[in-house]
Amino acid sequence: MSEQGFSPTTILSNLLILLLPVPIIIHELRIPRKQKLIIFLTLGFSGFIAVLDIARIVLLQVGMASQEVSAMFHDHFSGLAEC
């Protein structure tokens, strides 16, 4: 399986890591507000990584498509250059 096959799993796990502890942090964790903010910022990096992962997948797909188009044009027009 290609690396792209694992990407949705990675994105889902990143989002779950971000979202699952939020209710516990808000309602059950008895620590100062400043420490909760630090925890939320740390978890926020997971959301940032998920966004970067989505951007990576999109850019890979665009790059692969442009390589296919580029190869198609090269194959089609390479015969004309020899004439």
C-alpha cells in the first residue's frame, strides 16, 4: 500500500488526539487556568499538524497529476521534434 493510503488514518488520529481530551481538560482537570491554556496550546499543535498533513496530500496529488500531464505531452510531442 502506498503512503497515501495511510494519510486518512493519520489525519483522523491527529484530530482524535486533539479532540478526545478536551472535555476532560475542561470539566474534570483541577489545575490553574494558565496550565490548562498550556495544555490546549500543546494539543493545538496536533491540529496544526493535521492541517499540514492535508496540505501535503493535496500538493502530492497535484504534483502527481502535473507529472502525468507533463509525461503525456512529452510522449505526444517528442515525435514532432524528430521531424
